[in-house]
Amino acid sequence: MKEEYKNLLELDPYDTGPYLEMAKIYEGLDNCQMAIAQCEEALAVCPEDYEVLAEIGRYYHSLGMEEKAHQFWDTALVIKPNYKWLLDYLDFLKPTELAYDEKYRDDAAGIAASAPGKSDFPESSVIWLLNKEIQRVYENGTSSYTVHKIVKILDEGAIEDYEYMYFHYTPDLEKVKIKSAKVIRKDGSEVEAETIVDVSGDDVVSRLYYEDKYKVVVFSGLEEGAIINFEYKVDMVGMNLYADYFGDIFFFQNYEPTLLTKYILIVPKTRSLYFRSHNLEIEPEIISSDEENTITYIWEKKDIDKIEIESRMPPLAELGAYLEVSTFKSWDEMATWFWGLAKDQFKRDKEIEEKVAELVAGKDRPEEKIRAIYNYVVSEIRYVGLEFGIYGYKPHKAKKTFATKYGDCKDTATLMLAMLEEAGIEAKIALVRVRDYGRVDMDLPSLHIFNHAIVYVPLEKEKGIWLDGTAQFYALEELPSGDQGTVAYHIRDGQGEFKEIPIFSAQDNLQKYVNEIELREDGAAKVKREVFLKGQRSAGVRLDYLVAAKRKEKLEEFWNTRYAGTKVGEYQFSNLEDLDVPVEFEYWLDIPQLAKKTDDFLSFKPLLIETSLTEDYAPHAVRKHVLKIEYPWRREWEVEYRIPDGFMVDRVPQDHQTTADFGSFSIEYEVEEKIIKCQIKLELSVTEVAISDYTEFREFCQSVDEKTEEEILLKRRFE
């Protein structure tokens, strides 16, 4: 080493600059081996210097050692994902690899010129002319994909819906290129997208903070007959933290008619991939290239019908045609792989051990320990969404989540599992596809099926307990409805097993209301209302009324949308911060006009709030799809009306009772001298209604609404 560089190192031994300067000198002398040696010395001093890693990779590349070069480059990009020099250098080195999508480019102008019009699709406002995705998987496990959408606006009703398009990506791990974003107008002129921006994926209301961003493209010049040509490319930068795993789900069908859909998958010949299609009877075209050492699979389908949109319809996964791709051949293989990825993350440190000891002190029964640990995690660990980030499948270490007090679903599940084990309780991490995303075939093992992680505790004398570490306002008995009715894949020690998560009963989701109503002769009323909740509704109330100072304001806001001028008097809530305390609250209302006054009569309905079953569940006479209900529930009302002086009962509706496969309803009246009592019980016991049962279900809803809206009539008493 030159003397001046030695002197510099003596002044600052951790400065890698002198090593890099010497490496460049050796490179100029065509001695890349010595240049590499200088970089190795620099890495011994500072192993995470991304500039040194990039340079040593360049020297190995000069020697023709591609694999070695990419190892160093991948490491550099993990440390500095947005290292522009290296990203540009890699673009320069691999122009042919990055042009994989050019081979399968579609003629957008030709597609636009031959596009059908409104007369060909009179019941649609838009038509997809092309829906294409190309996935390129590389030898080192990284991947790239290109999406191309060509959409024609058939009438003005679709303009607002297509004024912008977006997709999500992770800036630290992916590089985005917008290849085309323009509108082809009816006269043939082209208008480039006026705005392309990055929008944070954060959801401030839910206090979720995501590593990913949304690339939003805003189109101008849209009109009836205009065509949107939108194409973008996303490259993974850095190494694939999940080694050889690749998985994907691609939907061929959506909510608009599509003329042509293509899914193209380009993989090295050395990679084994497995496929599974759903509602899709097509075989791929297979192209083998010895020159590029790749196999290309092309799935293509034309003239795909749209899926009709309805309220409360099943998710797309339960209706549409889709293709699954995975590198896993068996579920056992996936379980072994996932456990290898996650097992070290469950390790506990002294701080976790001390916290667990504190939480379970004086508790002997496993159920007590489980409850204490669950309450701690959901109350003290802030849920943040990191699903699209660097730890998309791999949870962070339990000790890190415990220290930072935040994490995503896998992180909270990992911490909870570690704490349960410290308390001597066996637990397993469970991968779940929440119900809102719809059930998919489980024939093909793939991590892409799942989008959530929870914990399963297999108690011997129980069916087991499911714990969702993200369920911040849910008590242990109140597993979120999105987890219920799903198939979970729980994993432990490299062994996996499927298990159905049960759907809780209607009685588990009880809402009970007790109303004491003192009517006045002008139709005003003073109301004492008591509310008792159990199950899913409890979490919403804990959240909505958590801030004590805002409770009266929120109650008045709620009731004034129903009875203008209503005032809230005294009120009292149970401890909403304690998840072990059932949600109960009571309050007084002054309602200026509850009953209608007509001459010498007062009329009013038995309930303060209408049931609205028909509006909520069955507004249309016929359905095209199965009707979905969030969860079974039961509501009970005990209502007592005190008749004002000078009035008597003129008419009370008849009692009614009905029972069906999907629920039950009863309403009973009792009249005393100055009091009218009404007891109502309503239950929906299912989470879906078949098309064949819909007419009967709708009649049930209409009957409930009609019976609860029948008016009670009082008339003035004349002596």
C-alpha cells in the first residue's frame, strides 16, 4: 500500500476510502485480484460498507465470476436498497435480462383501433381490452414483473372510476418504472398522464403504518370512447430473503368484461414450479430456451365475462377464474421451509422472561396465564402493517417486537407465542387467509394464499384457543369475525396441520337493550337506556367510546341523526380499557319528538331505532350471488313505555313469532294500566344465504321490519 494511504489509515483506521483508492490503482494495472484483496481488507474493518461491497462485486464481475459478483451486489442492496449507482450499473450490465417483457409486447395502437364499442357491451360502462402480467424469476431468487392494462371507457359513468390507477410497491426493495401512462382519445390524439405520485400506505385512522407506498397515476382527457394504456414494471432489488421461494396468484376475471388476458411466467430451467387453476380450463403454452436457459409458460384466455357486482357478495377468490403458482410441491415442504425461516425469531431474552413472570404471578390455571399474556400483547404492542416489506413472510425477532412495542400480525403472533412458551404453554403459529379475501383452493401449497398470522393454543380438554395479536379492542373470547370460519395452517417444529377456525354462535354476539321510556302528552320523551354487549360489537364500542371526555358528545351526535334536538343527560360506562370487563353502559335521553301527535292521539313504534334488515341485507328482489353476513348475531330488546296522564291505550300490534333455518324473530306485548311492555328477540344464525334460499330470507327480513314498525296508538281519555 502506498505510504500516503497508510498514513491516512493511521489517522482513521475505520476509513474505507484509502482501500478503495488502492483498489482502483490495482484495477488500472489490470490486477483485479489485488483490487479484491484491498476490498476484503476494507470489509474486515467495515463489513457493511455498501460502496466497498459494490466495488468488490464489480471486480469479481470483471473476472467473469458472475455468481460471486451478484452475492456482493445483493448484500450491498440489502444495506442500501436505493443505492442509485449500483442500480444504474446493474441496469447497464443486464440490458437483455431486463428486456424480458419486450419479447411479449402487445400492440397497444392496434388493440385500440380494433376495440369494440358501447353497442357491443350495452350493459357495461367499461371494457378491458388487455389484462396482462409477466413474471420473470431469476436464478438468484429475485424477480421482476410487468403489468399492462388497456381499458376502454364506454360511457361517462366510468370516467370517475378510472381517473386514476394505482399499485403498491416497497421503495426500499423494489424499483418502479412507468412504461406507459396515457389516454388515447376518440380523435386519435394521445394525452400523457398529468400526475404520477407516491402516496403513503399509512392508515392514520386505524393507526396502521406500512412500509409500502402506492404509485398513483392520474389520467386526464378521459371521455366516452377514450382508451387508457397503462403499463408499469417492478424490479426486486437486493437479494431474495426467502431464497428459492416464489409464489403468485393471478386473477383472469374481474368485475368488467375482458377481451384478452395473459399471464406469462419466465423461470430458469433449474427451478421447479407447480400450478393450480380455479374455474380456468386452459393449458399453458410452454417455450424452452437453451440460449437463455429459461422455460416460459404462457396462459391466455379471450372473451372473459364480467362478474356482476352485488352488495354482500362473495369475494373475488370465490367467484372468479384464477391461477396459483408456487415453488412448493407439498404442504410438508412449505411447513419445513417456513419453520426454518421463523424458528429463531421465537427466542426469548431476559426482558421477556421478566415480563412473563410478572404477568403470570399468582396464576395457576393455563387459561389465566393465556388471558394475561393475550391482554398484554393486544394492549401494549401497537399493530403496524408491514406485510409488503422486508419481513413479508419472516417475522421479526420476538425480543425486537417486545422492545419496540410495535409489529405486524406475524410479529405479534411470534411475541405472543414466545411469551406463552415462557409461561409453559404450548402454542403454534397459524397462517390464515381472512374471510374478507375469500376461500381459495388449498391443493397447491403457497404462502401467497395467506395474509394473516395468529396463534393457536391446543388445550387438552378444550377445542383450542385462537389468539389474534392484532385484535387491540377484542377480549380473548372475541376473536375477530374475519378470522372465524377460515382454514388455518398452524406450524410447529417444521410440522404443519390444517384446522378450521369455528364461527362463533349468534348467542356469542349478543346485544341487549333495555329501554324505559316516559312519554309526555306532547310526544316528547325521557328515556333511560341500558346496553349490554357480548362479542363482536364490543370491540367497536371500546374503540368509539374509549375517550371518556368525548362520550357524551358522541352519544348526542348518534341520536341527533335520528331525533333532532336530542340531549344526553347522565351516563355511565363500564371500564372499557379492561378487556376482561363486559361492555355495559347506560344513559338518559331527552327526545323532543318521539311520538307523533295528531289531534287526540299519540302514535309511536316499539323500537327507538328501526331494524332495517331488508335495507341492510336484502334490498333487491333477486340475487346473482350467495349473500354474505359478517357474523351470526342476536339482539334482544326490553322496552317499557309509561303512558302520559290523560291517555289510554287504543291499539297495540299483535304478537308475532317466526323461525327459519337462518334465524328467528319474536315480538310480544303486555299492557298494564299505565305501562306498555314490549319484548323483542331477533337472531341471524348464519354467515351466508344460498341463492335458492334468498326469497325466503328476504321475506323474513321484510316481516321483521314490518312487525317492528307497526305503531302503538294512544288516545286521550275523556272523563
